[in-house]
Amino acid sequence: MAVWDDLVGQERVAERLIEAARDADAFVTAVGRGEAPPEASRMTHAWLFTGPPGAGRVTTAHAFAAALQCVSPDRALGGVPGCGFCDGCHTALGGTHADITSVAAIGAQILADDMRDTVRKSFTSPANGRWQVILVEDAERLNEKSANAVLKAVEEPAPRTVWMLCAPSLEDVLPTIRSRCRHLTLRTPPVAAVADFLVRRDGIEPQAAEAAARATQGHVERARRLATDPGARERRAAVLKLPLRVDDIGTALKAAQELVDAAAEDAKQVAEEIDTKETEELKAALGAVQGGRMPRGTAGVMKDLEDRQKRRRTRTQRDSLDLALSELTGFYRDVLALQLGSGLALANGEVWDALDRVARASTPERTLRRIEAVLACREALDANVAPLLAVEAMTMALRAG
């Protein structure tokens, strides 16, 4: 299966990247033969992928990275780079390719320390592959120092280094960085395309796939999780009951506490799965003796790991809350559609009774204020407001309407 098959509803973007990958292949081939590289090329040293959540920014960047490392012999016969089966594609998609480095935010920001080794690596030649690829999954989370480090690397890259930055919008990236990148905008995939993808890739029943795609409004990964994970469906059902639980102050505050507790539990589960493995691997690498005692001089390294894990748990909790707030926004969007008689397809048709009840008990103006309250809560969380305070303020605003 070609690496491009995971790009849902992004046919135009895929076409441009395939053309660029072909030109990149011609460049590497010419250099390998000692020939002058082609003058005209659709390939460049820095790319910026933007688009709404769920559009597949990171998936697209990974597919492009795999295509650049593709070593399939079919390429010489006019085949599309990114076969999905060769060693280059396989290791690139599996996250084990020596010349592909991915950087994601551990906490709320990507710090300069998180980028130091990556920036240094960007100035080296590929070890095994055809290109040195640096993929920044959350470019909008670069802080001032880390963004400046990236800027210096993008300004004067090594001949066969490619930077790929992913962010929600152009405005989320420093103007000095985005001006040096080739920009590609991804769109929200159509519901039908997401449903078809779930059927083909995950073997999900068509009806369940369509319901998940519509409920998540085209967000591919959330649709997959909703269709395959019973726990995700239970959490979503609990969130969609919240608008009916804010009639009085006591239940509104209780609902806020339960929402925050559920997010904290999600973060704890992720930590249990990842932190223990990371800690044991680092201890083994540092030469921990039997009984768990660490060699002298390693306490600082272990403390750095603990700090990174704490930052990741905080971000995981906030991401879980953000997902719940997205579900709430979708709920009130459906309420507004009913109040205005717009005839739009409802994302949450399975809770029709709750939608109808809230719609009849309020007005479009109150519904808009409630949507604004949810969005204000998301902004507060982005500004590092304590989760419980932000969510309590939201539920009280939902109660007031």
C-alpha cells in the first residue's frame, strides 16, 4: 500500500508532493553520478503544512518523508515514490529510519533543549538514506528560543536536509520561518472520505464508520478512535450529557470536577504505559546495578527525564480536556442548527432527545454565548490556567447561558 493512501481527502496536496519527491529523486540521482542537478525543481529544503485539526498534517509530512527515502526500483521506471513496501518506506513509517527525526511537544511548548540535538543533526549528511529529514509535528508550540534555533537551521540548511513543519495555520509560525518554507494547506476531509477510509483500513462496518466520521466532523484519528475504542465512546457519551447537568450550581460544579478527573485519568493511563518503559530503558542505558541503584553522576539525567514526563502528563490532560470541549462545541453547534432550522446534518444525532430539549429551552443567542464559553475555556487552558478553574468557569457560564 503506497504511503499516500493514508492521506484522506488531500488529493491535490498528494499530487504536489509526489511531483516534489520525483524532483528530489532526480536531484539525488544526479549528485550520485557526479552530474549537475536539474535547474528547475519542485523540491525545496523547507515545507510548512497547515490545516485544521484532523486534516492529517503530521500524516502528510510522514508520507512525504517516506517518499523521499523510498528506494523502490520502480521509481526508475516511472513509478510513484513512496511505494510503502521498500526498506526506506517501511522504516520511515515505522519511526526507525536513521535519517528521519520527529520532534513533538512534550509539554505546552517545545523548548530550546528539546531542539538542540535535532538542530545539530540537521547540519549533517544523511547516514543511510537519501535525505536528512527533520519533522516538527507541533511547530506552533515552538517558544522564542527554540523557534530562533529552527530559523537559523532553515536559513542555511545542509544540501540534503529537508525541514517539515506542521501547524494549524500560518499565523502560528514566525513570519521569518514561514517565509522560508513552501506552504501547503490541508482541508478538513469530507465525512464520506473518512468513513470510506475507516472501512478500507480498519475493517469497520460502514454504518459505524459513517457515524464516527460524522460525530468527529472529519477528524480522521478521532473518528478511528471512536469507531474502535469502546472507552472513547463511553467518554464521549458522558461529555454529551453535560449540557443537561448545568441546571443548578451544585451539579454544574460537580460536572466540571468529573470532566477534569476523567482527563487526569486519561493522562495517568498514558503515563503508566510510557513512563515505566522509558525509565527502565534509561536506567539500563546508564548502567543501573542490580537492585535499582544508579551509578554516581546520573541523578541529573534521571531528574530531566522525570521533568519531561511531568510535562507530558500535563499536556496529555489538557489534550484530553480539549477533546471533550470539542465534543461540547459540536453539541451546541447541533443545538443552534435545530434552533435556526438550517437543515444541516447533525454530528450528534444519537443524542437527538438531548439536543431537542436544550434547543427548546433556550434561544439561538444563548446557544452562541454557550459556544463562546466553551471556546473561552479552551483559550484559558492554552494560557495555562488551572484546568479545574477553567472548566468550572465554563460550566457556570453554560448554566447562565
